[in-house]
Amino acid sequence: MMNEKIKQALSLLKSYSCLQLKTIKSEQEKQELESSIKLIVSLSDNQNFGICASNSHEAFNTLKNYLKALGYEENIDTEKVTENKPVYLKFNTEKKSYHLSDYSGDYRGVLITIFADFNEEIIGTYGHFPLNLFN
């Protein structure tokens, strides 16, 4: 059974999971979103991050900021990657691996897919969250 704090966190994350990009309007809203993401990630087993960015530098900086904020070591070798065009970066926290591909869509943001063996209520894909949320 989920407690109220988890229900509220999931509700907030789901509010960002729509076709229209949602913008953060206040520092309080930003902190609530950060806390909600941290809570749900802490209850999960692992995650996939999908980052739609204007270039590889922005994508990897975003990934590193999210991983650091969520308590992961962000030792990712990105030295050889210099795509100066829109990209989609997918990162798997279980395998600590990434895949980078061209991206032609208009969205810019972070999708987080939550995996959990014993907490089915939180499983799902949430976002697009702001690229700069954890800067």
C-alpha cells in the first residue's frame, strides 16, 4: 500500500507526462519536482534516462547532473562524443551504459523510466522533465 507522500510524488511526476511541455513557474515547484523524482527513484531498482537535447554536450551534462543529484557516480566517458546536432541519449543505470542517436523531434527534456521488482505502483515512464532541473 502506498503512503500519501508517494502518491503525491507520483501524481506530480505524471503531471509532466503529457504531450504539452510543462514549465516550472517557481522555485517551490522546482524543489517539489526534484524531491518527487528523488523519492520515486529511491524506491526503484533501476532506471532508464532518455534525454532529448540540442547537442551531445547538453545531453551528457544533463545526464551527469541528474545522476549526481540522484546519488549515482557519474563516471561516463564522453570524450569521443561531439555531436553538434539534436540527439537522443539513452542511459541505463543497471548496466551503466548509454546509446546516442540523432533526434529530429522538437521535444527537449528528460524522460525517466522506473523499474521496480517489488513496487509495481511506481513502474512507468515519466517526463519530459527540464534539462536544467538539477543544474
